[in-house]
Amino acid sequence: MNTHGKLLVGGQAVMEGVMMRTPHRLAVAVRRANGEIVLRDTPWRSLWDRFRFLRWPFLRGVLVLLETLFNGISTLNFSAKIAMADEAQNAESKKNRNQTETSGIGDAKPGQEKPHEVSDLAIWSTVLFALALGMGLFVALPHLAVWFGSLLVGRELQVTDVVFHIIVGGVKFCVFLGYISLISLMKDVKRFFMYHGAEHQSIAAYEAGQELTVTNAGRHSPLHPRCGTTFLILVIAVSIFLFSLVFPLLIRIVGEPTGQGWLNQIIYVGIKLPLLLPIAGLAYELQRLTSRHMENPLAKILAWPGLAIQRMTTRPPTEDQLEVALTSLRMALSQEQSYSSQSEERKGEQTLVFADYDAVMKEIPLKT
């Protein structure tokens, strides 16, 4: 439960849709090109339900990060397949129309060719490549750029210097801002950010105890203190602190790995990668604390940078985008309300299609 006395709900924008997760259910809704809402609902059980020690502070943050990553990739795959199927269908329809215009109606054979489907291997390969690219951009590049830049100015900075990690953190922040600024120019990313805003507004309406309608959700801000953007900003801040402590201690204990500066830096980058897990754990606890006490001035100060950056990663959504976010939230909450350990096995994965949000509200009632 959260500070509002409600279930703790998490979410994520996907391609033309939104995923919502409650403690025992995960739902993702996607808007098809023809206006229909495709909804997939699945049971969800966190590892910390089976291994209670994973609920301990600092460990739970690592688990949440890994589970969020897994769920995010899974739901992105689902939304990508729907989007690709729509694109393939549109391309096939256009091809058939062209054939009809050039060859005559009698020569056209619509639906003869099977629409192209994107394989799981192709999608997972793309995701893994994106993760590797992210590690390169936000871990390796800032570290190596600061070290090499210090050589160019004639004063080599060492990983034992606090100023080295402060500058690396600043570079990470600038790379993050630059990356967000560049991708936000893309039309598809702009729509993704609008669905991100829809996710936040829908959750805010629920946390405020309001009926899950487009009007109610639309009154709330697209910004939310538990957003992943805020989490990333906290990760940068915590990494400055942790790396400033770890590397001086490491060098004092074992010394420098090699006598070659460039090779040392590559090794240091390799050390940083697994340290991202405890950093994530610390950042999670800090975000959890601030989001629960947003009325506290100190919490507001800690949350402000993340909320400010969210103005770049969220956009005010359209009504039809809010409908999609509310659909996934409605399903997750509805299934959660009827959850019990005995009935959960009977509620397997299901995929539903709705003509509009009015149909969703009729078919998925919520207890008040």
C-alpha cells in the first residue's frame, strides 16, 4: 500500500499503449490503427513473494529494477507486434489497391500473402542491443571522456579524486539530456511521451480516489514523483557518492590493476557495471522515501530535478491515449480486487479487444 491508502501501482508507456502493474496482476493496453483497444492481462507474482528476504531495504530496489526491466521488455514486445501487424496490414492493403488500379479489379487478390510478423528473436536482439548501447552511452562514454579530456588539458584525473566522479556525473547528466532532446524530435517518441503522461495522470486519478474517467485523469499533472525519469536522476546522484567512496578504497586495498592508464580505465568501467545494482537499490530507497513525504521541504528538493526532467519525457496526452492508460489500469485493479491465492491459478492470461473505452467501463467494473 502507498501513502494514499491505495494499492501501489506502477506503469510504463509502450508503443501506442500503456502497461500497468499491481501487486498480483499485469495489464497492457494498446490502441490499434482501427481504433480498437487490445488488452492483455496476466497474473503477476514478484520473487519477493517467494523469497521474503528480497523485501529487505536495498535488496528490494535491485529486484524492482530487474523485474521492471523484464516486464518492460515483455510488454514492449506485445505492443510492437500489434503495431507491426497493423503496419503490415496497411502496407498489404495499399499494395492490393495499387494492384487493383493497375491490373483491374479482376486481377487483384487481396489477402493472398501472409502479413509479415516480427519474431521474438528479432525484438529481443533489438532490446539487448539497445541495453548495450545504453551502457556505453551512460557508463563507459562519460568515464572515458572525462579521463581522456583530463589528459588533453595536461592534468590527468584519477578515480581516487572526488572531482573526477563529480565531473563524470555531470557528463552523464548532459548525455542524458542530450539523448532525450534528440529522440524527442521523433514523431513516434513524441507519442510515446504522451502515453507516458497518460500513465502518470491515470495513476494520479486512482491515488486521489477518483473514478477512472478521462475527465478526472485529465485534471492531473503528467508529472509523478515515482517516475522512472526521477529514478535515473537519483541513480546519477547516488553513483557520484558511491564511486567516490569505492574507488579510493579499492585502490588502497589492491592497488592499480595495471601499469597502463587506458587499460586501467577499461577495467574501472567494468567494475562500475555490477555496482549499478547497489546504486539502483540506494536510489530506489531514496525515491520511495521522497515520494511518500512530498509535503516535506527536503523531499521536494530531492524530487525537484527528476520532476523538472519529466517535463521533457512526458507530454499532455490526448483523450484517446488516456482511455488506453485507464483501460490497463482498470483491468489490473479489477483483477487485483478479486485476487486470492486459491483463485489466481484459474485466472490465467487473457487477451481482450474493445471497440472503445465505453465498452471497457461496461465489461470491467470496479468496486467502490
